[in-house]
Amino acid sequence: MKRAPFRQNGNRKRWECYMPDTTYLDAVLERHGHDAANLLQILIEIQQEHGYIPPQAIDQLTAKLACPRVKIESVATFYSFLSLEPQGTYRVLFSDNITDRMLGSESLMKLLCTELWAEPGKLSEDGLVSVDATSCTGMSDQSPAILVNGITVTNLSAPRVQEIAELIRKQVPLAEWPAEYFHVEDNIRRRDALLNSNFQPGSALAALLARGAEQTLAEIKTSGLRGRGGAGFTAATKWEACRNAPGAQHYVVCNADEGEPGTFKDRVLLGSYADMVIEGMTLCARIVGAQQGFIYLRGEYRYLLEPLQQVLQRRREANLLGKDILGTPGFDFDIAIHLGAGAYICGEESALIESLEGKRGTPRNRPPFPVTNGYLDQPTVVNNVETFATASLVALNGGAWLAGIGAEASSGTKLLSVSGDCERPGIYEYPFGVTVQQVLQDCGAQDTQAVQVSGAAGICLAPDEFGRRIAFEDVATAGSFMVFDQRRDMFEVARNFVHFFAHESCGFCTPCRVGTSLLKNMMDKLAHGLGSPYDFAEIERLDQLLMSMSHCGLGHSACNPVLNTVARFRPAYDKRMSHKNYVPAFDLDRALTQARQMTGRKDAGAHLEEYE
Amino acid sequence: MSRETFTLDGQDIPFEQGQTIMQAAMAAGVYIPRLCYHPDLKPHGSCKLCTVKVNGRQASSCTYQARDGLAVESNTEELNGERRSLLQMLFVEGNHFCPSCEASGNCQLQATAYELEMMTAHYDHFYPDRPLDASHPEYLLDFNRCILCSLCVRASRDVDGKNVFALSGRGIGSRLIVNSASGLLADTDFSGTDKAAHVCPVGVILKKRVGFAVPLGQRKYDTQPISDLPKPGIEEN
């Protein structure tokens, strides 16, 4: 039998021999307690080690986790960072948010492909590199950005792309690449109550212990603190429901899967304010009676994993995590970090819990809600990073303090991730109630045509609405704030978001699985100059269907970008209405593209006559 | 003592504690369209055909617990129109050629489409590439017709205790896969006596060498619409 060589290539081992070495896998399994509930974490480590998940590794997992092969494959194929096919020794993923595109990400990707003789989405023949696009990586304030073997590289430019191509050609290990490539700037432009707080680790826990859990919950209630993930559910209500729910264990989960295109504020909080976040989780644990917490960190923020683990370790050593926290008998709580692997849907709390349990990130049927039936079917609080950070300040300063800041139904401050056409992209913290106009002024935006608030699922505002306020009672947001000036084509903005939803649909329910792809094809049809009034009516009909029949919020909001831009920027669509009557989406000359590519033909004879 | 009831299109439907709207409706002999529901299996709520309006809000009737006094709408022009669109989506997502399909006449997708008067596929077809699996000596898998209802997945896992099937991929790339390193049914522990062999609502899981034993035109839904059967659509193939 022919035995393939065990190759060591660049900084990544390829597993191609017939008798793979399983000692490495044993260590991974050991670390994850041989527990199938940690399947996703195990798969992420295998992917990281080999660049893909080799079939031999699945054989091993099947035997050692007593987990059926189909289950492993079904989980592995759900997450876009995992792959059952070999990927390049260097896997380069270009963040494909509209803000990356506005700064030339598409041509930079082409440049890299040309430099390396690679084709997007395909493994190069020598197995050295694969290049592809991925959903927004949370670097919109320093884009274009890429992930190289899962690690963030920012501020891409043509010269930097050429340098990277050279490093890849020379197979320089990632660890030896220039450090400045990996530098991620916080870009904090405006600080308010939260970012100015000069928080001392342990101070909120001391306040909690002095005041007692019951009274601290009362303070959270008084503060009116609402979830910062976008939906704005009252934190105290969630915590109280979880506290009162019967269960052998209770859990606290920090949702750090900020996947809305254009948002990056959780990245900054986890990078520079992690103590405040973790302390918020810890006091929540005390209130609801949890001993175990999780930070679900999106895979795009892989570079934050070790720093966060260090913070956790430091806090354990300072007795702020672990057993008998701050010397209080029975106050036991610890936190594990779980990584995501490229699935926007896992930001939805029940999908996140499924993912935490090592499964596909499919949103659950609700009710029951996570507060009663969450992680491992136990009562679970899931809150956003910023919500926990704010909770720490409430414990420290009292509920009335927070209630005194912000707008009537939205107490406190909000971190906005500002990106797009402005002079100073970055983090802006404002008391709730700030006008869109004020933000635009502060970030140095000019000739602004539109602002997309709260990401692809959010709302697109035109200039006559810039007087509206960022608050749950007016324009609610998870934090994304993308600015588009007069040069931008709002149809293309909407089309980018529609592609995003089609890519991120989990595929569970019919309307979203098929509908988001149909919508994508219809928007592409318009972009190809084949649109007619019929197609507009179709798009609106489809939007209606997605809204009413979808299983979860992804499907419900997948139509927002189109509905919003049609209502406000109709001329951008009218331009696409090239035909009075319906024409088919199928375009014979375009369908011949592949044949032309295969035969290397570019001449007029390779096109249909009418196109000559 | 009066039993608890909810109304379904104005008709009083009694229910027992713990029943879903779907279960109560079926017990009362009222048809709600569905494809991913099977009374013997845990409900999934993914096909969305059984979407009803509960007190004005959309919900999947197969997962929604019945409660006293609910006002449920199902057989309305609006909901049936939306269900028709869902059926059209399922038809264009896969490769469905009814005239040559062994399941024609026994197919719940086809029967439901007749029931809801779906006349065309309406949307552009995706024409996915889904190779057949004819490896098993007794059974054939024609993935072209798969509507990703997961009934075979649930039957194999929860009834047969085997995990022969699973859904893989994501979004429009979702696919049914089987439990073997080769990816072939022959290399799994699948058997014709499995529950999973008999729950496919379309024509994916087919027994070999018995094709067209009952002539077209004399099959289950050829003689009676799916809504008229006493327990419509649940008799096993």
C-alpha cells in the first residue's frame, strides 16, 4: 500500500498518512474532558492544527467520544471556519462587509489571488494557499481586514497584500510575520460613563457582597438596565426569572458573538475592559446561583482568546473567580471560553446555547426560553458583553445612578461602532438619546447619504431622519453604525447585506433557507441589468413571506435591508429597472463565462452575437 | 365539567394538557398542512407549512402548546397563499419530476401541492447537483427529492437508536448525509425494518425492485386528497 508522506509545511502540519499519529488528539480530548458537549471546541482545535478536519480524526472522535460520524460531520459542515476538505497551509479569508468593500477589499483579494496564482474559494494546486471571503470580521474601523489561519490582520493595502503574498510564497510561519500586521487598535473616540469609569477589578464584587445578592438585583432593576445586544430585554427580569427557575445547575453566558456587520465594540470591551465584563458575569452568577459561566467568543476574535484566558487566570489568582470568591464561603464561580467558528446565527441566544453544547447552531423552538431551559436544559442567563460591563457599574454605583443617565426608556450609555465614510471611525460612547446627527458630526462624516444602524438586520436612515435618537424607544441598536456618503450606491449596500443573510441562514426552516437565496438571486438579477417592475413586486412578496413564516429573527430581518432602501432610496432601484416587461434571470452569454474561462477565450467569437 | 378548548377557524377544538395545536387538530379530524411532522416523532417545526395564526401571531402548530381560549386561524386565504409559496420553494430547491417519480401519488409534497392548488413552481429552479446513492442492496436514496424535513433523521435516532441519517451543511447548502466514512448507505447499519425506512414524506428512501407495484392513478393520494384521509399523510409508505 502506498503511504503518503507526512508533510510539514509552513507552520501547519498536514495529516495525509494512513496511520495518523493520535497522541495529539488524545491531548485535545483530555483537555475537553472526552465530552461530546465540547465537540465544536475539539473540532476547532483539530482544524487549527491541520487546516482541516481529516477523516482519520473523525474516525478517532467517533470511537473515543462514542459519537456517531454523521453527528460530527453535520456539526463540522455547519460552521464556515471548519472544513472537511484540505485548506491551504495559509488560509486567507477576506472580511466581506460593505465597509471592507468600500475600501477596496475586492480588488485586494484579486491582487492576492493574482500574486499567488490562486482562485477564490479553491485550494491552490500546491496546497499552499486558499483564499476566500468571509462575513464581517469586526474590524470595520481598520478595514480592509483578513483572517490568516484564523488570526486577524488589519489595515490591508496593496503593498501589504504584496508583502503577504511574498511571506506565503516563502512559507514564513505566521509567528514570524511582522507584528504590526496583527495590531488591532481600540480607536476609542468618545468616552462616557462606562469607558471613563476607571474600574478596579473586584470593586463591583465587593459592593455586591456588601449589599447582598437580593439588594443588588433590586439595584439592577432600579437601573432599568436593558440588554445591549439589540433586543433590549430588561436584564433584571431575565436574571430574576433565571434565579427563580428550578434546576440542578444555573449558568451565565456572555454573548461575545457580535456578528452584525459593522460592529466591533465588544472586541474593544473584551480587549481592554475584560475585568468589567467578567465581573458583571460573576455578580450575575451570585444573583442567579450559577457556578459555571461561559464566554462565547466569536471565531473571528480568536486573537483575543489567550489575553482573555490570562485575565481569567489573574482573576482566579486574585480570588475573584474560583472557589469562595473574596473569601465568601459558597460563592463559587468560574468561566470557560468557548470559541465560535464562523456562524452569525450563533449570536441568537438559543442558537448560541446549541453551539455551546457542541451542536449545529440552529435556533431552538421558543418557548421555553433559556432562562428556564438553557445550557444543558438548565436555567441560563445569556447577555451581551456590554450588558455585563454595565451591570458591574450598577453594582458599584447603584441603580439610580444609571437610571439618571440616558433616555427615559433607555438608561445608561451605548457604545457605537462607527465605520464607513467618516474621518474618525472607531468607538463612540454616548448616553442613550444622542441624535444620529450628533454622531455624524463627531465622527467627521460629510455629504452623508445614509446611515445603517445596527447592522444588516437593522435600519437604514436617510438624512431627513438624522434627528432621530439612538435609544430603545426610537432607533434601537446593537452598536453598528455604518456611514454612507453621496458616492455610495445604496442598492449595492442592500445587495451586500442580502448576500450576507443568504450565506448565514442556518437552513433549518424552509422560508429562510430557500427565501434568502431566492432574494439574493433576485438582487443579483437586478444588478445584472435584467430587472423589471415584476421583479420588484416579487422581492416585496418574498420579503413579506420571510417576515411572517421564518423560524427566527434572521429570517425576519433578512428583508430589512431591501425594504429599508426601497422605501428611502428608490432611485437606486429604479436605475436597475432596465426592462418594462419581465425578462428571465438566465443570461446565455453570462452562462458561457465558465466555458470561456476553461478554453481561455476572450475574443468576440466566444460571445453571443448581440454582445459583440 | 367542560373540557378545555381553543378555536380553530371558529370551530371549537378540545385538547388534553400537553397537546400541541397540531395534535389536538388531528385528533379532532381537522387538517392542517404539514410535511415535517409525524405523530410518532418529536416535532421539529422546520418546514413551516403548519404555520397558523395564534391570537393574530404566526406560530408553528406542531410545536405550539394548545391553551384554553386560544383563537387559531389556519384555513385562510393569506396563510394558504404563504404555504403555497413555501411549497414552491421546496419544489425549486430540489429536483422534483413528478411524472417519473416512484413516489408520485404517495408523495406528501405533491399531495399537499394539489391540496393547496399550487399550479406552477413560480420561482427559478436551483437545479442542485445531488447524486443518487444506490449502494445498498435493498434501498435506494434519491437525494434530488429531499426536502430536509429530518423525519428519517429523527426516526433513526429516536426510534431505531441508530443515527443513520443527519442534516449537514448550512443554508441553501444543507444536505442529508448518512453515517459511514464512505458516505454510502451500504456501509451504514440501515435496515428495511427501521422506522427511518418508512417515514420519508417524498421519494428519497425507496425500496428497490418494487417500483410502480401500484400503478399511477391508483395510489394513496390519487384516490383521496391528503386533507380527507382520516389521519392524513401519516400512514407509512
